[in-house]
Amino acid sequence: MSNETIAVVGGTGNLGRAIARRLAKAGRKVVIGSRAAESAKAAAAELGFGLTGMANADAAKMGDIVIVTVPFAAQEATLADIAPHVAGKIVVDTTVPLVPPKVMRVQLPPEGSAAQRALNLLGDGPTVVSGFHNVAAHKLITDEDIGCDVLIFGDDKEARGKIVELADLMGLRGIHAGSLCNSAAAEALTSILIFLNKTYSVDGAGIQITGKLIKP
């Protein structure tokens, strides 16, 4: 197992809790961040598996890999909070630009994607990767095999590869999906999956890529 610490910023939300739990259960050192340290500590204690909790900025400072799992409305403020602590690190942005109440309509931001927005906000200090847009958090928090592929985007192939490995470790299938600008496709797909969930009464639609993929 890697000795790298993984910080899940916004880790008291549904997706953050699910990612933190799966990684900690797999043996990785994981810290949960939240706007309020007490909330993070409570979530860590509830989830177990050696998780610890602290304020978002402190978690980002401790983490070697920082996974940001906050709603679109909180993305800018959260990234500003952790920006001083992520230089030289991998920052994984999971943000989907959902704009209530019309969350079943694709509404990408002016930058083209939430991932590109994250890159603009963080600057050249960290290496920005994006992923985990299309996995149902309420399934990921369980121990069941949910059979979901996770598209990972980033301009740095080595950094992408590390997050692909984390997805695999979580019982998903991580897939290299190209440069960070391609993140727009997965972010947009989330609104379509929400529409499918409602229209076809699906309990958390996800994606699977057909064909035999040979490891790059």
C-alpha cells in the first residue's frame, strides 16, 4: 500500500463519505475535511476504518492527494480555502455543475467544465485531475459491487494513472479518458443519468464501457 495520505475535502457529503470509506477500508490513510472540524471528526468516527477528521484546509495541508467532493455552488469557496496548501499535489475535482432546480438539464459553466474552472481557480501549483462524476454515492457507501466505470481526466498521464488506481482500489473500474477538457462530457452525462433515474425508475444509473480495454 502507498504511504501517501489522501484528503477528502467536503468529506461529510454523500460522495465524500463514500469515497473516504472505500479507500480507508482498502487500507489507505484517509483524512476527511469539512468546513467545520467537528463535523469531519463526527463523520470519521461514524465511518470507522481509521479515518480522521479536521477542517478542509488542514486536511488539504495533510494530504498528498486531495479529492474535492463539494457541490458546484461551494466549489469556488472551497478551492480558495485549500489553494495555499495544494502546491505540488494532485487535486481531484469531482464537481458536477448541477444548477437547481433544473438538474436534469446540462448546464456547463462558461469555462467549459467544472474541472477547467477548478484549474483556473487553483492555478499552476497543483496537478488537477477530475473524475467520479457518474457513480451513485448511495451505492458507493455500501459494500456491494456496483459495477460502475469511472472516467478519469487530466493533462498529466502519471497523475491520471494514480487516480485510476484509486478507483480500482475502491472496487470500481478506473479508465483513462484523456485530457482535462474532456471532463465536460462526464460532467454533462450526470444530468442525463439523473433524467434516466427519474424516467426509468433506476436506483442510481451509472456507466460501463463496452469492449475489452487493454491497460495503457
